[in-house]
Amino acid sequence: RRKFFSCRGSMSRFPLLLFAASLLAAGDALLLAPGRSVAARPAAPRALATAAEKEGEEEGEDRLGAGGRGGHAVRNMPELSEEEKAVQAAVMEHQRGAARLTMAEDARSLVAYSSGYAVLSTLSSQVDGYPNGALVGFAPDASGLPVFVFSAMSSHTKDLSKVGGQAALTVTAKGFEGAADGRVTLIGDVERVGKEQVEKEGLKELYRERHPNAFWVDFGDFTFYRLASLKAVNFVGGFARAAAPSPDEYLSAEVDPIQAFAAPVMGHMNDDHAESTVAMATQWRGLPSHPVTRGAMPRLRW
């Protein structure tokens, strides 16, 4: 997810400053793979330095400015002035206590407001032991699990029927442009849905609500599938924001209702009330009076 405020103007040093501050404020915890704490990492060779020595160095190190070891390291980062360090410190302090959606809520909301297209990874029926990937349409049901309509001719449909239903669906945030934007991977078992169940649950209507032009749902060689059993969730909300909510956390999380109309509100504020946005950034986050734009609007921002 993009940051709520982002500076414009490539000549300014403050975009880099805020980027570094957000990484430092996030800390190492968000960057670790699930189940791998600092203590669980393999010990480094003695020639490199003991973990205790490195910890001691970090405790005495100023994490502001260039060269700090916290979060991602940015090589050749320019030295910051005292004024810029003060701004960075203010941003870091604000971010530590800022209200956020839970990772599970972020993941559910991303899936709910996505484009409705994602990459489905299956076990290939063509090359034994290798994965296959396909761009597919989907519609999330009330629990946040995807419902699909697949052609019998598609390679991923053949994979599911011949090899098995083990699959992963990678969903990107609407308007995804790069690594700073969010993505979610849902891992589980994809199963075929019988006609009676399709009618009982109104899955045709569910799919057409997301894909109004999907006339093929009535074709005889198209079949409904769904991710019926969720095994794992991997969420990346952008730089230094990642987690693996449990399946239960994901399924029980609420979709953020504010994000449904966030885009037009942010567009209006950016186009017609830019000065007010600058004033709010200065008042609430202690940022200098530089041009800023709104990039995200979850419910906890208001």
C-alpha cells in the first residue's frame, strides 16, 4: 500500500528521507519470514563477528541519517542535514504510534478491492514437478475466498483435474505499479463446484457482479471452481510491511468499507484542496511545507 502522504518533485530530498524513515520505523520484525525470529537465525561465523557484538554496535548507533543498520540498508545514501534528521525523527516517532489496519484486514481489503484478476499457480500436468501460472478472473465470496469460472480447454483446468487442486493465487492491489504496492498470495486447495451448489450459493451472480461481461459463465464447457480450503496467506503491503496472517485471521477479518470510495475522495483532495493536504501533513506529521499527495485512505486515517 502506498504511504498516505508522498512528496512530489524529484529535486527534493524529502521523498528519500520519508522512504528511509518509514523503513527504519518498521523495524526488523516485519521483514522476517514467518516463524524466523532473530534468535532463530543460524549463527554467523566468528570471523564475521558474534551476534552480541553486532547487537552492541546497533544499540550505540544513531539510526537517523545515512548508514543506519535498521530496516533496509540504502547504499550511497546522502548524509542528511540536522534539519532533515529532525524531520526523519518526527516521522519515525509518528509511525510508531500510528493506528493501522491489521495485516489480515489489509489483506482482505486488498483482495476485495482488486481488479478481479490474479495469477493462479498450479502443479503442471505438462512438466512433472514444475509449476504452471495463468492469469485468471476471480470473485471473492463473503469469506474472502476466490471463486473462478474455468474453461475445460485451459491448461490450469487440466492441471487441477489431472495433478491435483494444490494452488496459489497471487492478487495485486488495484493499480499495482511495483514493489511499493500491495500483494497477497492465498495458498490452498482449489475444488470444482457442482451445478446445484452454484445455484444454491448464487455463484453466477457473484461472479457477474465482479465481471459483468462474463457471458461465458453459461457456456457448457465452463465450470465453477473455488479455493475451498485455505492453507496459508502471505501479505506484502509495500516496503517493510509484510506478514503471514493465519487462515483463521484472514477469514475472520473485516473488509475496510472506506476504501470502496477512497479513490475519488483522494482525487478530489489532491486536485482541489492541495493546500489543505499540505497543512494536515505539517500539523499531524511535522513535515515541512512541501507538495504532498494522498496515496491511501483506510478507515483509521480519519
